[in-house]
Amino acid sequence: MSSSLRELLNNPQLADQLLSEAQTRGFVVAMAAAPHLINPTEWLAFLWGGEENSPFASQEELEAYANEIVNLWNESREALLSGIWQWPEGCALDDKELVTAKTREFSEGLLQGWQLARDDWETVMPEDSEDNALLGGVLLCFSLLYDPENAMEALSQEGADGLAQFEEIFASVPNMLSGLTLRAYSLVEGA
């Protein structure tokens, strides 16, 4: 994430109106992973709650923000399609909370973004297809990372070593998300 985008997201006048840095990253990654390219004009407003009017003081500030978001989308899309996407800085496991706040917020943003592309995903990977299992697995991982306490409880009830399973889930997310993006891309391009 560029320093100018980080500055905008940390601006006290905008902080309460925009998604946090980690939520923004998650949302943008969801848009970058989507099977069909969705024009940022269709989803940019969701980064400030979907309001018609942006929270920015000037058109220039809005344009600077939009350009930085598009740059982040481009970087994310390239990393996903190249299979080199990694968790953003600050996203990690945590001894006390299971995951860091940034991991939880990133997961929340990604799940919010997924909702916008949901119809595309369900069209490309219908419920009765093998590909839908991959999609479901990725969404389940992010749901578990968003709500780790309930995830640990569910894993323990299944008799699994919750912590070890949780570490595996976290470690597998980059490969799974890149794999999902690549599979969706091949399905759309091959159609």
C-alpha cells in the first residue's frame, strides 16, 4: 500500500468514514480476485459505506484516493494471477487473540467485497460444480479468520487440534486465494 493511500486512510477527518487500511485491502483483494472485472466506479463508494457523496473535501482528494485504490487493485490482481500474493503486513496469527486485528479486518473486508461479486462467482462456479468446493473452502477460511473464537470451538468439537488446524488454515490462504483467482480466470477466459 502506498504511503499516500495510507495517509488518506489515517486522516482523522476521514478515518471514521472510510474502511480501515486492512478492511480496504481485503475489499480490494476481493475485487481483484473476482472472476469478471468490475469497474471501480461500481464499488468504490462501498469503501466509505456506499453513500452517494464521498467524504473527501475536494474532487482532487477523491481522485487521488481513487487512483491509489486502482493501483492497489492492479498490484493485487497481478499478485493473485502470478501466484505470489501474500498476507499483507500486520496480518498474522496471535498468541492471545488467535489472529491479529488486521487479519480479522482484512477478512471482514474481503467477505464484504465478495458479496458484490457473489453473482459472478456463483455463475462461474455453480453450486453443483467441483470448482464450488474451492470457492467454499476459501470463503470458509476467511469466515474462520474473521471469527476465530467460534472457529476454534468448532474445530475442538470435531476433535481436531484447533490451534494446529488454525495455523494450517492461515498458512494455506495465500495459495488457496491465488488458486481460486487463477481457476476463475481460466473459466472466464476459456468460455
